[in-house]
Amino acid sequence: MASVEELLLQASSTGLMLGALLLLLVLYVLFSASSFKEEANEPPGPKPLPVLGNLLQLDLHRLHESLCELAKQYGSVYKVYLGGNKVVVLAGYKTVKEALVNNAEEFGDREITQAFKNIAQEHGIVLSNGENWKEMRRFALTNLRDFGMGKKGSEEKIIEEIQYIKEVFENFGGKPFDTAQPMNYAISNVISSIVFGNRFEYSDPEFKEMVNRANENLRLNGTAPMRIYNLIPWIGPFLKSKRTIDRNLTDHKNDLKRIFNDLKESLQSDNIRGFVDSFLLRKQSDEKSGQKNSRFSEENLFATVTNLFVAGTDTTSTSLRWAFMFMAKYPHIQDCVQQEIDKVIGDRQPVVDDRKNLPYTDAVIHETQRLASIAPLSLPHVTSCDVHFNGYFIKKGTTVYPLLASVLWDENEWETPHRFNPAHFLDKHGRFVKKDAFMPFSAGRRMCLGEGLARMELFLFFTSLLQHFRLTPPPGVTEDQLDLTPVVGITLNPAPHKLCAIKRA
């Protein structure tokens, strides 16, 4: 007999919410009595069905694509119902910017779904609001800058890590390999050196498990069963995805406890090794002074470090893997990148200052982020007050999806929005051009605090590896056979694949 999760997957992928899903939703309405009460002058949207809302009209496996399609019919501000939950969708560059930048306070809060509550209990930075979010974000920004995040200090850490990943690529001897784990470990080591004060060996089993669990949870939390779980939390015990996520979270906390305890035992105020040391010293200071209601708690330490570790690993490594895939698929573009690197840098180690002299390479990196659109829905926001926006009324507490994919694929902003085209970021003289609609890190109050570090990592890893290796499909596989269809989670990852990294002469 099929499991509940298998039924949910089958139902959501075909759009026919039958069997177990329909039964569960009927039971749900008996207990919660969802309603679709309309406010005056609300955004338009498809008519919802009782209980189901617009679920039958959406592909929960590729929700961002469904929402982009609906925007063509209902405009740049519209609403859908996920079950009984009303969601306002913001589509297109001008609308998303207007909301997140020009109305940052009104659209700046995070929606805390049931899955998010399970992860952080509204602690940390990414999954919290109010004063806790403000204080943890402020402390993180200040201290991460002190450890060189996005500056010279982190450049040195990245260049050190590049030597290790180059060795890994070389050891495959030009044979096909999956780039996922090596890149995840390399990028994770950069944020680990900033957060914990040291890097890990790629063979370290505890480190490998931490990285692999984090990536698995990101993937599972964006799947159709977990989206339905957020609507009907009591089905959680029946979902394999939910049980896996819970087990991973427990193991992750146990690993962090061991790391924190080791750091506490050797903690010295005159030798601060990383972000955790700074947090522990501040925590000790608040305890000694008897400060009441201090936010420097164990819960905030776990949540904040998890935010930094997960966000600092997945998004950058995923972007690099897309870049490698594009280079293998479009060898003429890879030719241009390598010719530019050879001409400007030669054999020496690339540094951040080289970026201004590598306009084509920089354009390729930006185009990778644009087309891959690895965070297509961003993370859900919620309105902090009643809002009158673009002629519509949006009530306080309404879930909002800033559809970043619709910004990065906006037909009004990009000449060929669905085709890999580095010329989007070049003028007629081949000089790099910034584009306002380039918004992969989101915008406004919830903009990624690690943008500076991520941009540095993308440039240094990409140029250094392309300097030394030619990326090709495996023998017997043509460029046309490389599949660019992503695996959907909270982020969009390349489908499992292998590439060859052939040492350049």
C-alpha cells in the first residue's frame, strides 16, 4: 500500500488531488473550517475552491513556474490560496523592487511556517522577526565584518581553500565525477573558518555529515509534501520527509553542541577565532552583568550559526555547479572565459582585484546567477501592517511571495530571459554593465547578509578552476544531452550529473 507521502507526491505532480490528499483536506476543513473571506480592493487571482483553494491549479513540485505563468494572466500583484492560506504574489522587477525596497518596512517580515518553527523556533536571523531579528542580524554583520567577511581576510581564506579543491579535481585525472560534494565541502569550509575559526578536512566524517544533512533538509523543505505539511501540520508524523528532517535537525544540534563545547573549553578573550567565540564572550558578559532578557542565548547561538552555515554553503556551491554545467554545455563561452583569464592573469593566482579586468568572466558569473535563479521564490515574507500597494489593499499578516524568478527572467528587463547570454551584462564595447534587475540575493531588509562573501567566492573559485581545468561532459555524452532541468527544493539545484575536469596544458 502506498504511503501518505507517495500519494501526496503523485497527487501534486499530476494536479489531481485524489485519494489520501483529498481525504486529509476534507478532514482538515472539519477541524479548521478554512474560509476565503474577501477584503475590499484585494489583488485579483484565480477563483479558489472550497478547502483546496487554488492547489489544483498549481504544480507544487515547480511552484515558481506555476506562479510565473499565473502572473501573465493576473498581473504583477495577485493572490492565490494554498489551501486556506492566502498568498499575495509579487512578480516582475518593478513590482518586487517597489515592495522590498521602497516599502521595506511593510513587506520586511518573515513568514514563519510550521516547518520554519520546527527548525529555529523563531530564533536566529533568517527565520525570526522583530527585535530578535534586528539584534542577531546587527551582531552578525558587525562581527562577520571583523573576521573579514567580504574583505581581504576572507579572500585569503578562499584562496587557501581553492588549493584543496584544485587537488580534488586533479585527483580525478580527467575522469567523470559529481561536482556536488567537493564544491559543497569547499564552500562550507570558507564559512566554517569564519564562524568556527577553522576549516575541516574533506574526509572528516562529522563535517561531511553536517554538510550533507544541511543540503538534504534544504531540498526536502521545498518539496510538495512539506508544502502541504505547512498547511496541515498534523500530517507530519505520516511523512517520511518530515521524519528525515527532524532526525537531521537532532543530529545537527548534537554536532554543533560538540563543536561549541570544544570552543568553550579553549575560549580566550584576547584570541577570538571566529563568530562563535564572539557570541560566547558576549553571552558570558551578559550573564556576569546580570542582564535580563539577553538575546545571547543557546537557542540563538544554535539558530544563528545554522543560518550562517547552511546559507553560506548551499547557495554559493549551487551557483558554482550551475556555472560548471553551463561551461560544459556551452564550450564556446568557456573558450572566451579561458582566453580572457589567460590573457589577463596567466599562471598566477587570481585575486578579487582582477575582477575589473575580466569583464566577460564577470558577465558569465552574473548570467549564471540570473538564469539559474536558485532561490526562485525567495523565502516567504509577511506584511507587518495593512498595506495599500499598487492600487490594492493587502491586510496585515498576509503571506507574500516575492517571485525572484520573475525578476531574473523579466522579459521587460532581459533581451533573452530564458537563454544563457553573457551579453546581458556587457555593453557594445565588451565592458561589464551592472543591471538593476539583477536581484539573486533578494533586496531590502531581508537581503542576504552574506552577499559580499558569496560574490567573492563565486569569482575566485570560478576563475581559479577555469584557469586550470577544461570542463566537459562525460565521454559519450554530448553538450546537447546535458539536462538543465533543476531539482527543486528551497533552492534550485542541477540534476545529478557528472563532468570531466581536464587539466589544461
